[in-house]
Amino acid sequence: MRLKDMDLETSRLYVRRKKGSLSTHQPIEGDELRALRAWLRLREMRADARPPYLFLSERGPMTRQAFNYPVAQTGKRAKLRFHVHPHMLRQSTGYYLANRNHDTRLIQDYLGHKNIAHTVRYTRTAASRFEGLWR
């Protein structure tokens, strides 16, 4: 994530997506906005130059592998019986939004999917959503 993609004045983040997905502007909520500002203040105290990336490791910009590792380790420490990977955060977002009764097209736009069939995979209906359907 690049610093230039964040606009802290308007509380927006430009999400660059790959693999043919649609890039979008996303809102930054209050708690996240405060945490990002605090992180940037801390970073400026520690570094002489301001690197163009938001998250850094000891070796420079945060790589995919550097992010995958702690996510997988968290799953192991939680004693989950399956491999945990960062893409699960995206999948759980789709499930969460669907279970909050948000429209599939809105979820499609939020996740940046060009093809709604990809969104449908993330939005399988929880049985509890059927309760009261015919009342």
C-alpha cells in the first residue's frame, strides 16, 4: 500500500487491485484513521526519509510473504485445523456483508469484482437469513 493512495483529509483510500479486478476508493473509518495517523507519526520519528509505502519491514517495503507468514502463524497459534491465509479476510468480508443483507451488486463493487459470479462465491447465504422471509 502506497502512501500516495491514502487521503487522510477526506478519509479515503485508493485500493489498487490486481488480476483484472476493479480498483476503487474506500472509506477509512474513525478508528482506522486515528491508528493510521498515529502510525505515520511514529514512523516519522524513527526514519530520516519517508518511504513511499505505508507498511515496512526491517528490510524495506512489506512483501506478500512478510504478510502471509504472521497470518498463517496466527491460525496455528489459534489451533485451527486448516491453513489460514490473508485471502480469507477478503472472503469473510463478503460473507459478513451478505449476512448483513447488503445487496450483492454493492458487495461486488466493494470487493472490486468485474464478474458477479466471483462475488457469489463469497456471499453464500447463512441459513439464519431465511428466518422471517415469508412473514
